[in-house]
Amino acid sequence: MSAEAHEVPGQRNHREPYEINVSEARNNLAQLLDAVEDGETIYLLRGGKRAGALVPADVAEDAERREDEYWSARAREARERIEKGEDEVISLDRLVTEAEGRA
């Protein structure tokens, strides 16, 4: 773990990201959740590598909202292309490829 061992997430230097092994996180979940509710992001390590993260709910909800907005915009673009007669059918794979600039 890059943060000092057994350091309390809520009482640490916020300049460094907090990382904890999954096995240790299991034993400290309530304490980690308290830190996340206070705005911290905690990275979960498996085999010394980041495998996931605990983030405040508003951060996760914002990411979901942005993803929903992105896909809604892509669907509107597809509908407009069909209405203009540019395409009869646009597969999701093609739309994603074009949206990501791989076309």
C-alpha cells in the first residue's frame, strides 16, 4: 500500500492517494466507507495493482450521468441521420466506432 500502513484514511495527508489491499479493506470496510463519505477516494489493490476504487456516491452518480448524456447524444445523432436519409440503419457497433473516431 502506498499510504503508510494502517493509517486512518480520514486523518492523513490528502496529497497522496490512499491505496489499500483488498484483503485489508475487507477488515476495515466501515472505516473506509466513513472516509469515502468525507470525500476521499480509496484505491483497492490486488497483487499490488489498482483493481478498483471506492468513491463518494456523488462522484459515481456524476460519472453515470455523463455516460448517459454521451449515449443519449449518440442516439440523437443516429436518429437525425436516419431522418435525413443519410443512413437507413446504423448498428450500435458502427455508431460507437464512428463516435470514437475509428471510422
